[in-house]
Amino acid sequence: VRRDPSPPSLSRLSLGDGQSDADRLASKFEEGQDVLARWSDGLFYLATIAKVSTD
């Protein structure tokens, strides 16, 4: 399993470069990456990204 030493910070995305939020977020993640995902119960669970959509 690949460990990224510095995971992307979602709170520090600059908005002035012309990219949409979706494009910017999609460029930060890749398929197969392990992440923590917040579910409807408010808790975080380990998940693996299956697909990154830029739609």
C-alpha cells in the first residue's frame, strides 16, 4: 500500500486559477487511494477510491 506523506488539504484550495472545484479535487485523488470517508452517521470509515469523476 502506497502511503502519501502529505495528503491533500481540502480546506486550502485556492479558487483563483480558473479550475472548477470538481477539477481541482479530482486532481488531488487517484483510483486505488485509501481515504477516510464520512458517512451519514457522521463517523469516518476507511475507504478505497474506486473511480474519480470529473463531471
